[in-house]
Amino acid sequence: MPAIPEGSLVLVTGASGFIAAHLCSVLLINGHKVRGTVRSAEKGEYLKRLYDGVGDFEYVIVEDIADPHAFDEAVKGVDGIAHTASPFYLDAKTHDELLKPAIEGTVNVMRSAQEFNPHLKRLVITSSVAAVVDPSPRGAKHAGGPPYTMNEEDWNEYSPRVVEEKGVDAPGSDKYRASKTLAERAAWKFMEDNHPSWDFATINPPLVFGPVIHQVESPEKLNTSVASFWSYIEGKKTDDDLKESGGNWVDVRDVAYAHYAALTTPAAANQRFIVSNGPFNGQDIVDIIHSFPDQSKRFPIVPVGKPGAGEEINKKATVFSGHKAEKVLGVEYKTLRVCVEDMYKSLEEKFDEKHVPDHRI
């Protein structure tokens, strides 16, 4: 199936988000025009300033992605769509708080695309390894016991079952995982049932780290993944937090590139891509922080743990294989050191002095 042509117009939903802001940048740098959906004019104007001189960026306001007609106007005239808009937090109190926006937002953009854009070439949706993982106590998907290596053939069948059985009493983590799983399942079902003229792909990242370029006024407003890194800088972690796996990780710039490649690569049609650089843990993070210049004066409240012990922890962790994204999309994963260094620099530059912890003795 054909990918989007050079210089085409691409719709990016949730353009003011962590991943989406980088994706817009990649598209603009590569000569595409971008229409982003945002929830307010303030967020849209921030992005216009951010991309001033980079390329042709416009925005439209979509306040509620669960509205069946939310994307009717936004999808018109675009060659590609990257649907990144979806909630990400783990303390939802109700089903609708996470499940409705994730599932209905995904189906709504696909329905609008089919009805109002007969010329659309490719639609890419941001999913998650939350839709891949098997978080059941016994890891039922893979025989032989942990650690597992999971790939694009795997689906999270456990979390949706837990949410169905326990309702609002289900753990927040399973509510989130169920929202991502059910949203992606709904997207594939839409393709199967409706046979649209355009084709489709999903990008499934784990925890996403990296430099922040979207609008964030204070550390309290950081997205979930970067906030977890900032908690080390703020001294909110102890040595006990360094002993377990942190899951898998990927640099936000690699995720953004994967979305771009999924839009522009013919072979990506109707494919699912895990974009992951493997396991990490808190020890890996603090080892990098303590290697920063003049670190003894800058970061005395960051835990030390057992330097170098992270390698053994990672050997026992489940791996989400990002090999397919390397082979088909050409993703070249950045190292954790580069990612952490650039992430810290971006936060140091973004926040004024009152927000940056003063760890100096």
C-alpha cells in the first residue's frame, strides 16, 4: 500500500503532548506540513512559536476526543494521520476516566477519516506495550517462566479481564493497560469491519524518556514518564528503589521517528511495531546522574545504591523486542546515557531557578 507522499499534510492529534511535539518537529523538518489538534489556543500558540521557522504548522482545537464528531473537520484534506491523543496516568477512579477517551477517541478519528477523507493514505496510532504485556501473576503467555521476550504477536489479555471482573475496584495499572489494549483492539476491529481505502499501523512503546519540548510550566505538570526521572533529581528515591527493574524504555525522539517512518514507509502498512530499547532500572539512572560533571556537589541527595549493579537486574527483566522497528522502520535506538543527559538538560533549561532543585553543598 502507498505511504504518504513527500510534502504532504499530516494531522497529528494531541499535538501538545510529549511524543507528539517531537513527531510534529520530525515531520516539519522532513518537509511535511502539519495540522495539530490541541485542547486550547494557548497550547496551539505555544507550538506555533516552537516551530516558527521550521515548517508549516497549523492547529485546530479539539476539546473532547470522545465526542463522536471531534475530528470531522480536522481530518479533511490530510494525507496522513498520527493519532497520539490518549490519557496516561495510573490513578483513574472510574472506567470512563481512561477507557472512554482512549477507545472512543481512537474509533472516532478512524470513523471521521473514513467518512470525510477519501484521499487519506495512512493512519498511525500510538498504542503501548501495555497492550502487549502479560502482567498475570504466572505470566501465562510464555511457558518456562520469566524473563520473557515479547513481540508484536503478543497481546495483553489479562488487564481487560481484570477490569471487566473488578470494575472500578480494579488496580489503576490494569485500568490503564486495559484502556490501551481495548483501544488498539478496537482500531484493528475497525479495519477488519470497514475495509477503509487507507491503511494502518500502530506504534507500541514502553516507558518513554528524553528531552521535553512541549509546554510544561513546572515539574508538577510533567508527563508521567519524565516525572519518574525527575523524582530522582528531587531526591524522592532511596537505595531501595534501585533494586528492581523499571520495565523497558525508549527515547522519545526514537518513538517520534518511528511514527514518521510508519507514515512514510510502504512496508509499514497494516503492521504493529514495538519501539523499545530494552530493560532499565533505577540503578542505571542514578549511575548516569552521578557521572555528570561536578556531580558530588550538584546531586548529593540522589541515591547511590551499588554502582554497576543494574546490569544484573536487567538480565532478569522481561524484554519487549524492538527489532522489528529497527528492521522495517529503520529506527536506530539512542543509548540510555544520551537520553538521560539530554532529558536533564532540557528540564534544567525549561524550568526557572525556583523549580530546579539546588543540591549544591
